[in-house]
Amino acid sequence: MVEEHDSNKEARVFQGFSMFTWLYMASAFLSFVVSVALWFLGDDAELEAIFVGLWVPSILSLGVALEVLRK
């Protein structure tokens, strides 16, 4: 069975996100970027990079839990 490609399907998915979803997703992404920057650019900052990198799943988990509680 061949499925037709809907070019606006992805756009509709992103339009369904609330402002809160965008906020915690952006926060998690920013944490990831800071972690990578610390890892590669920081002088002897590997442990700090790992610490900040551990925030990503925590931020995402908290965001999803709060969204579930709101509904």
C-alpha cells in the first residue's frame, strides 16, 4: 500500500504545540547546546558538561509530567 505524502503534515504537528511545550523543549535544547559547548570548548570542564547534559531528560520529563497534570 502506497501512502501519499502530505507536505503540510509536519507543519500541522508543530502548530498543535502549546507555548508551554515550546518553552520546555527550547530549554532542553539549550541545555544540550550548553553541554556540548562545555565539553568541546571548556578548559577541563568535562564533568560540568556531563552535569548540564543530565538536565535534558530531567527537563523533558518534568515538562511532560506537568502537561499531563494540566489536562
